[in-house]
Amino acid sequence: MSLLPYALARPFLFGMDAEAAHELTMDMLARGQRTPLQWAWCNETVGDPVQLAGLTFPNRVGLAAGLDKNARCIDALAAMGFGFVEVGTVTPKGQPGNPRPRMFRIPQKNALINRLGFNNDGLDAFIANVQRSQVRAQGNLAQGNLAQGKPLLLGLNIGKNAATPIERATDDYLACLEGVYPHADYVTVNISSPNTQNLRALQSDEALDTLLSAIAERREQLATAQGRRVPIFVKIAPDLDADQIAVIAATLQRHGMDGVIATNTTIARDAVQGLPHAGETGGLSGAPVLEASNAVIRQLRAALGPSFPIIGVGGILSAEDAVGKIRAGADVVQIYTGLIYEGPALVSRAARALRDMRR
Ligand SMILES: Cc1cc2nc3c(=O)[nH]c(=O)nc-3n(C[C@H](O)[C@H](O)[C@H](O)COP(=O)(O)O)c2cc1C
């Protein structure tokens, strides 16, 4: 049980600009982690192990990418009860992202819009932070260490720099893959942010084929050289039609990818039409993306068969939403916006509900 009820912190945070609140929270987590202050947000890590992509996930609730882009707060996040934490997106070089303001709350719909644009400190700083985390420093890979003694999996999410032309995107992904590989339980190839020009074009037939073929080849080299085959997941958008999803599913399987993360934020605005900030450019997350993500997950499950790993993300604001995502076909789930609206207690609530589904 956390000592600080989120209901007390939320009005204070929501009184601030969204990105300022985010930065303040991340600073507090970074400073407080590995100290007694951690009890302020600490939660039970529900034990509900599941085997997926050759890994043992301690429970079925993970943190989605983008909250901790620089991997500064891994230990603090681990203490919230997640079974797995995904940090990044990291790009080869540090970059500032888009001009501010670039993150907006739509509280009437439990939603956010962001157009951050992969603001991050770059690969070297990212890896140094990962190495400093207790989860990594104390344990072997895939045997990290939580306060409660349960292993936590660490996903490292990679992307491309804004300044890299899209035709050279593969170079950026390969540079990041090589850098993060020794430190990751799994690597996520993010080709679905709406905030980097043309990034989503990498989801289409030929571009996806070229990218994944290069990634698969480099992964085999790294696996041979390092004696460890790290699973690779590909993260896709909710704004895809059935034909595109079918092609993506076939391409993932053809290149031996180990899983798919569905989905990123949406560029659709129907669900928030007319509300303040609804007209902001960027990706919409939270409750309005739940159904669109679930629809993609259902189509992926039908196309990929029962055993291909699907990580479901988008719009989980309650334990029931997490259960619904598993029912749609996901094996495990991730949360981002739900954490902003509901606080860390949502993590163990959702994990308990998923554990109880099995009983
Ligand atoms: C502010 C913000 C930043 C994000 N940054 C990233 C990112 O860097 N990489 C990524 O793969 N997804 C990123 N995402 C997408 C989330 O990981 C997630 O896929 C999406 O928000 C849907 O889940 P949710 O409704 O639980 O937030 C970001 C989302 C938000 C709200």
C-alpha cells in the first residue's frame, strides 16, 4: 500500500501545466528511488507469472513507453508493482523534441494529447541510466530485483532521430539495437509515434519489410556474439485498416519478430470533438483509444493465431479495462495515461484482476 494517496497528489499536479507536472513527478521519483521515500508510491507486486516470448513476466501489467524516456526512474517504477517496465523511446543522438506546449490533458475524457517528438538525452545517457538502476545492477538479465524480491522485466524502446531522413531510418534503429541489446530483457521497435515526420510510413509493406529484415539479421549477429537471443517486439498504431494489419501480421511472422505491441496513440479525434485541446496536433491516449486498440488486437489475434505474443496497450483506466484487453486477445497489458488519472494503485488493482481471471 502506498503511503501517499494519489487522490491528494492529483489536484496539485493537475493544477500545473501537464509537462511541468510530468517533469516534477519524474524528478521526485528519480530522487526518491532507492530511499525510504519510495514508500510514498510503493505497491504490492502481484505474483501472476506468465511465459511469453521466452521470458517470464512476473505479472501481466507493464508500464508503457514514453513516461520515462531517459530511463531515469526504473527503480521507482519497479516499486509501483509493475511486472515489466518499458523505457524510451531512445534515439541515437539526444534531441529536444517539438516546441512547447506539447502535452495537454482532456480530463473530461480521461485523455491526453502529446506531440513531444521523442525528446530524449540520446543513447549513451540512456544506457548509463539503465546500468545505474538497481534492477540491472543487482541482478542478471531477466532476473532483476524488486524490493519484494520478485523479478522485473525491462523493455528498451528504440526509435529514430527527427533529423535522420526516413530513407536512413534503418541506420538509427540498428545503432539503437546494438547499444541497448546487452541491457534489455526485450527490445521494442517503435514505428508508430505520430510525432516524428513519416515514422508511421515504416509500417507499410515494403518499408516494414526492409526495416525488419535488417533488424532480424543484426539480432542474429548480436545473439551469436553475445550468447543471448533478446526478443524483439514491434509497436504499431491504432490508425490502421484491416488490410494494413494483415500485412503487418504477416511481415512480423516472416521476419521472426517475437511479439507486437498494440497500440500507440491515435490521430483520430472523434471521441474528444469540441472539448478544450481536442484540436491540438499529436497523439491522443487514454480512454478514447481503448476501443480502437482493442479492435486492432482482435484483428492481430485472428491473423497471428493463438500463440503469437501480443502486448495490449491503450486506454486502460480500470481493472475492468485491463480484463477487456486480455479478452480482446492480448497476453499482457501496458498502461500510461491511466497512471496519470488513477495513480500507481491502478497497477496492482489491474494485476490482481488479471490474476483472478485465471482462477
Ligand atoms: C506523453 C506520452 C508520451 C509517449 N511517448 C511514447 C514514446 O516515446 N514511445 C512509445 O512507444 N510510446 C509512447 N507513448 C504511447 C504510450 O506508450 C501508449 O502506447 C499510448 O499512450 C496508449 O496507452 P495509454 O492509453 O495507456 O496511454 C506516449 C504516450 C504519452 C501519453
